[in-house]
Amino acid sequence: MKPINLPSPNSDANYDSIDPLDGRYFDEVISKFLSERSRITYQAYVEVALAKTLAEFGICTTEIANEIEEAANKITAEAVAEEEKTTKHDVKALVNCIKNELSDNAKPYVHFGATSYDIVATALSLQLRNATDNLILPRLIDLEKTLLNVTHEYADSVQIGRTHGQHAVPITFGFAIAEYISRLGENIEALRELSKSLKGKFSGAVGAYNALSIFVEEPLRFEKAVLEKLDLEPAAYSSQIIPADTYVRLLDELVISAGIMANLSHDMRHLQRSEIAEVRESFEVGQTGSSTMAHKRNPWNFENVISLSKQVTSQIVNANLNLSSEHQRDLTDSASARFYGVMLAGVASMSSRLNKVMSKLEIDKENMQRNLYASGGVIAAEPLYLLLEKYGHTSAHEVSKQLSHNAIEKGQSLFEVVQNADQIQEYFGKFSDHEKQILQEPEKYYIGLASKKAQDTYNYWNSRF
């Protein structure tokens, strides 16, 4: 079979639409993979695979199969929608539209032996896999590469680490971004595997191959032949539908994609706060942060990504509710399953926007240094208590806490307070010069393996992408 040729969207954003993905966040590339127009194209493509297999098994001629292929390639979403007004059945409308383009000899072999969901379920797997492989993954990989560049460039740029929103101990900015390289890299690899796991079916009305058994001696071989043309494997078990499990696993991983991107956006948004100001989104000529406060440079792209992640995540409830279908089939997912594409579209939109803003992110190293030194060295409280314990102090943590709080109250550095603290001089005198240096300048000498971990993470994932 010829590769599937998805039609290009024939309009820009639709301002009469209800879903913002078809209006405010319209993206022609996303539409090409996930629109109703592409859905119909995938279904027509499955009908062609069926016709080609009928010819292989001698049920119709090759000429008839070719005629069906030619007719299927002419089908438009508009024609199918018009026909559905009469049929009240979307697949029957598609079949009728194909038949309308055929000779009488070819008409009987359109949809021959198929139930609607042999076509619909198989086309859905094909659509989700194609969108994952050719839309989602390329955009996530582009984002991953951007984060790799940031990590590599700032692997040694020291920044204060934060836990619970409070100053913790020093890290590097590259180390902070490396977390997302690792998480997103694993997410990308998981999506690749889950995309491959999507299956097709051609097993009939209840999944027992009843119809196929009438005219094919080996129904399983026939099913496999149909699906091979689509580069799909048969589901291990199907009723009238493919169980929703494989779809839900893929969609669950897309929620993880959205969550990782939202987490990164939260971090960058907080680092852009006026009182922190370590990063900021680039600001273009003519751009406005506020309609009234002209000085504002809002982190609006990061906030948009966070907001879109809520839409993606909310849809997983819908997807999981589709795990149940009564007996061999009910129609309780016939509408809800059509919303799967919203999740893919959301992740595609998020990754594109986040990649754009991260690739132009402005880093303020001076403010990183200012914030790093803002706590007056009390970030050395951890090494202080560990060193006191090393030299035998039995309540080192309590003493370290007391001294660091004293330093904050007095507006002195922790090292100054430690030097003059009589209760620990017996132990402090045993500290080596390097150990004292750690307490005096933790911003330089207490960053652990942050730089190394950032570089190691960069090296590992850069080799994979």
C-alpha cells in the first residue's frame, strides 16, 4: 500500500469553535494529525487495506481493490458529514461515499466482512501512533535538545537550591535543568514503546471472527494480513472493540509528559518572581505584560503551559472511564473516545511553546549570586553539624540550628558566629583549613556533585538524542 497521505487543513483558526484548541490555540500541524478530517482519512485507509487483502485472498480482483483505493483517496470530510445526515451512522456514511465513486462490480467489496469497529478501532490506533511518532515525539525531542543546551552551558553556574520555597544548599542551574532532561528523556522513551504497543483488529461484531469464518479458511491469517499493511499487529484479544487498556497506557504517559513540562514551568515561573529574578522570558518589541501596569514582564508562556497541563490531565479521567465496556460492546465510549486527540494536541502545543521560551530564556547570573549570598552563609548549617559530629559532638544538629538562627538574628555570617561560639571551640579547633573554608564560603565549596551530575546527565542523554 502507498503511505497514508493526510490532507492538509484548509482553514486557519476557527473563531466560531467551542474548543480553544480549534480557535485560540489552533495549530495547522496538530490539526493535520488529529482533526476530524484526518480521522476520516485514517478510516478510509483501513478500508483500502481491507480491499487489498480481499484481493490477496482471491475474494475480489486486484482491479477492484485498486478501484476502491482510488475512490477512498477522493473522500472528503464534508461529503461524509453530509451523508451521515441520512445514515445517522458515521462509518456507514464513509462506506456509502466510497461506494458512490465505484462501479457496480466493486461496490459489494467495500467494508466486506467488517464491523464498524474493525475500521474505527484500527484507525484510532493508527492515528494515535502516527500522531505520537510524527507530532508529539519530535516536539518533545526538540524541547529535550534545548534543555540539553541549557544544562551544558550552565552546568557550573552556582545557584541556591530551594526546598519548601526556602534556601537549602547550593546547586548549579545546569543541575536544576538536568532533572528535566532525565525525566523528559525517560518519558520520550516510554512514549516510543507505548506507541509501538497500539494494536488493530479485524475480528468482527463480537471479536469471534464469525463473519470472516464464512468466506476465509484462516480468519487469523486474514486479520494479520490486513493489519500488516498498516504496520500494526492484531490485539491479543478483542471483542467488537480493542480493549481501551493500550490507549489509556499511552494517554497516561502523555499526562506524565504534561506534568513534567508543567513542573519545569512552575520552577521557571517562580525564578522569574521580582524578588528572585534569576531568569526571565524574553520580551519582544510591542509585547505587553499588563493592560494597566506597563512595567510588567509576566511569565505568561510558562503559565500557559501550566494551564494547558490541567486540560491534558483532566482528560485522563475520561480515558480511564472507557476501560469498561459492557459484554462485547456498548457505545458508552463512542463520544468520549473522540476526545483522546485533545490530550495529544495539548501536549504538542505545550512542548512547542515551552521549547520556544526555554530556547530564548534570559539567565541573570548576577541575581543568582545575589540570592546565593542573601542568607549570610547560614546555608552552611548542614556541613557545620556534620563536621561537629565527625569530631564527636553529641548534639551537633541542635547546636548548628541554634548558631544559624543566632546568625540570622544578629545579621552576621554563620562563620563569624561559629568562630566566637565558646561551646564548640573544642571541636571547631579540630576542623581542617578546607573544612573551615566550606563554612566560610559554602557558595563556592559546598556544591557537592551538582556540576558533575549536570554534565553526566547531559552526556548520557545527549548521546541518545
